[in-house]
Amino acid sequence: MDKDLMLSLYRDMIRIRRFEEEAARSYTRGKIGGFLHLYIGQEAVAVGAISAVEPTDYIVATYREHGHYLARVGDMNAAMAELFGKVTGCAKGKGGSMHFFDVEKRFLGGHAIVGGHVPIAAGIAFASKYRGEPDVTLCFFGEGTANIGAFHEGMALASLWKLPVVFICENNLYSMGTPLYRTLAVEDVAVRAKGYPMQQEIVNGDDVLEVRDAVRRAAKRARSENLPTLIEAKTYRFRGHSMSDPAKYRTKEEVEEWMKRDPIRILANRIYALGIANEAQLQAIDDEAKREVAEAVKFADESPAPAPATLYEHVYCETAQEEEKVVPLSRRVQAGG
């Protein structure tokens, strides 16, 4: 195994874990408003998948996207500042937890509407193919998305038009508070790929190397043959759906059993077994991540909030005055426009 790769994967996963833990603490202190969906327990999926593709490939994710953002962009200051609603955040403090973006690094969201981003990912892949560019799009979503109409539309178009996109279902067993067996008519989400049809693969979402290998194969297929793939990564979130969810629909025993499969612990044990690093060396990586998180909180605290004058920037109407100039819909209808 490549020593630098293994340690890099571990560093990326521990950075996400420590960031999310601090985000939870900051939320309880009132530093973060709105919703906050944590990624704790699922770090192997984002890190494994994104490490398998090129920096020029596109990443599209759901509202549980902090981990994907950190795995691709890595800017913890901009991530924490966005959670705090500060102008130095990755979306200028206007997106919050569910709308992380970095166009330069080709991280295109952060989408709050369940399943709504699947056709968007297909569209991005279509643009790459249309322009003759060798880029692949990774589209992450939870298993609840598999019952949404837009999911089927995006998958069908990707297969019909032979688009270079890899759909990655992070199956954490619960759609908000509803268990999978009550929402899905099939045991595995990946089975649905057969209906389009497209390649499918089921992986252990708690094993970062297994996820990485599967995505490398799918990305190669997408890049060389313009063929989409559906990968189902079976994993588990250790926290509730969001910070407002006490997760009482799960037993303590169930959570404890899944925590034995902590993806960070799995990778650490593999690193020890291969003699790549010892416990003290991994602890040093962890300590550095904690220092980085503390600095990010300080940066976010000291950053200014967006100026009121910027309220209408990056929306359809730049100013209230311009908005008044828009002809009302009722008048356009009456005029036959």
C-alpha cells in the first residue's frame, strides 16, 4: 500500500470528523443558525470517492455536504465561516450548512431539495460531453432520493445519452427518521440501475479503500466510454438526521453496533497492521486537525457578517428598484405576453 496515500486518506477523514464535532458544539452555542446535517460516520464515502477522481472533475452533493466540500476543497476556514453566516464563507455567508459551493474547485453544491440535484448532475455531465472535455461528474445522495421522481429522470437521461457521471448512493439506512425497509420496495438501491440500464456496484461504505477502488473503476468507464454507473455505499450516520433530531427511532444497541464499524478506526487499524504508522503518529495527525478546527472557529468568529447592501446580489433582481421595474405577471397575461 502507498504510505502517503493511506495517511492522506486518514488525514482527510479525521479533518471531517473533528470539523463536524465542532460544528455540533457551535450549533448548541447558538453560533450556527438554521439546519445542520452532520456527516459523522460516513467519512469514508466522500474521502474514498473524491480521492479517486481528478481535480477537474465535478462534485455535486446534497445538504449533508460538509465532508464532500472538505474532501474536495479542503478550506476549513471558508467552511466554518459559511456555517456561521459570515461573508468569508464559501457562499459569502448566504448559503449556510446546506449550500456549500466552490465553482473554481468544481464543487457545485450543496442542494437542499432531495433528489433535485440528480438531473443537475446529469446536465453537468452532458455539458462535459458536449464540449468534448474529459471530465466526470460525481453525484452524491442518500437512499431516500431513490424514491424521488427527479432521481429516475436523471438516471434515465444519463443512460439514454451515455453521460460521464457516477451516481453514489450513501445508504445510511434512514430517510430522516424512516427506516429503509418502510420506504424501499427492494433490498438494495443499486438494483434500480438495471431499469435504465446502467452498471451497478454495492460497496462497504465504511471502507475508504473499497469505495475508492469502486469509484476509480466507474470514473474510468465514464471517462473512456461515456457510461454512467450507480454505486451504493452502505454506511451509517452516528448522529440524527439533523441537530434537531434526537434519533429516538434507533436503539442504543443498534448505534453502538454500527460504531464498531467506525470508518476512521477501520483505516487506522489497517495502517497499524501494515506498519505504515503507529498510534502516536496518527494522534499527531488528529491533534493537527483539532488545531485547524480551533483556528477555523476563531476565523469565523472574527469575520464580518454580509453587509445589508449585498442582500440582492446573486439573485434574479439586483436591487429593489430594479424589481419594481419588472412587469407583473398578471399584466403580461392580460397583454398576451
